[in-house]
Amino acid sequence: MLADGHCEVYYGSMEFTYDKKEKAEFIEWTEKNVEDEIAVNLQRHLMSKSIAPSEVESVQVVVGGDHGDTAFQFGASVSVNLTGNRIIDFEVSVC
């Protein structure tokens, strides 16, 4: 998520007290703009395959998140339909 060449990463932190807890915890996180990250990755895929933007017929994006075991994660799965029945699929993680 924090690799070179990606969009700006925003950092946040706060103290938070969970329900039924007496002591606050210090929480930190990082996040990126999901629209910017999708655009950058799509541009990278098109350029690497010498595909003109006019060859894109449609883009389908499914976004979602999951708390998992220890940390919340949020991202998107992207499917790009191109002329000639070609498809490009990729995922991005933003939080």
C-alpha cells in the first residue's frame, strides 16, 4: 500500500475508548483516495500494454472492507472491459 509511485498517503491518529472499556487506546491509520488509486493503476495497466483509453468500453468497481483479525482493510476490485472482448482485472488497497 505504501509503495513508491502510488498516490498520496494520509495519516491519522486518535485516542478511542471502546464500549465497556475504561482505558482509551491510541489508534493510528493510513489511507489513500480510492478514486485516485484506481485511476493511477488503470493508467499504468493501459500504458504497459499499449492500450489507448478509447479502447475501454466499461469499468466495473466493487468496493468493500473487512476488519479481519487485527486491522481494518478497505479496497476495490476493478474489472475493465476492452474492445475485442479483452478484460483487465486488478485490485487496490487504500486503508
